[in-house]
Amino acid sequence: MGWSRPLGLTYGGGRSSTRPFPRSGRIPGLLRAPGSRLGPTEDFREDLTGVGMTGLQVLHSRIARQLDHDYLTDPAGAHSATMDRRQDLQSELNACDTA
């Protein structure tokens, strides 16, 4: 299913294009939002005690999505760093629930 008519968007210094996004897939001038997964090579705080409940929930969601991705794409299963992060997050969420 494609677009029935050109969009005619303007981006990147005023040039006009009929494509919705540049070939690179990035929109110039916009910051890239973090992905929905948190891979084993991405930064992760070692001390989660200063992270609020909302931050913990976001991290937990990203880790859960990474685990889903790992199990679906790697026959060996999830990466050990991701499993460790999940355990750390669960411990901190449990501590918040009992406080």
C-alpha cells in the first residue's frame, strides 16, 4: 500500500520533496528519540535508587521489549547483560512497592 499522491514536504534547508522522509530515514533538525528497546551495548545506570517510578517503568518496558526481541531473533536466547538489567529493575521496583 503506497501514498496515492505526493506529500510535497519541505525539509532540510527548504528543499521540497515528494518523499515523506529523506533517504537516510532521519528527519534533519529533529533529535532521535530513544528506541523502544534497550540493547545490551546501550548505557544503563548501575545505581537505580535515584530513578523515579516512571523512569523505572520506562526502563522495564524497554528491557522487556529487548528480551522479546532477543528470544525471537537469537536461538541462544537473551543476552546476559539484558537479563542482569531485568533483575536489577525488578529488585528496584519491588523495593519501591514495599516502601
